Amino acid sequence: MAVNVRFQPTPNPNAGKFVADRRVVEGKDSRSYFSASQAADDPVAAAVFALDGVVNVFMADDFVTITKRPDVDWSQLRGEVETAIARALA
């Protein structure tokens, strides 16, 4: 079954919230990763960190918030993040 992921801007122009149509993190837990090596054992975070420009991943409930480098444009990264999350959750 396909996973639907939609982008929501945040007040921080370098952070974006990606809301999935299913849970990303079970229960009331949350997870934060600050490097690809920290995220290596988490399929969703690892998939997002594989993209150029991602510097931080925060996950809770049904969403993933990522922080990108300021020199990376959302117009390119947005679709890549949505696809990476959807594939990792499928």
C-alpha cells in the first residue's frame, strides 16, 4: 500500500515537517538524529540522511521534521524527502 507524505512549512525556513498517513514512531516516543551514523539503525532517518543537505532529523507520532543546510533549496529537497520517507515506511 502506498504511503502518502505531505510537506508542511515551519517558521524556520531551514526546517520542514513531513506528515505521513501512518505512524512513524510508535507510542509517545520521539527520536532525534544529528548525523547519518546516528541514524544508521533507523530506516526512515537513514533514508532521509542519505539525501544531500539534511543536517537533522526529528521524528514523532506521524511526522518527520528535517533541518536542511541553508544553501539547499526546498524546491529540490522536498520531493526527495517525501519519496524517501514513503519508501522507508512502505
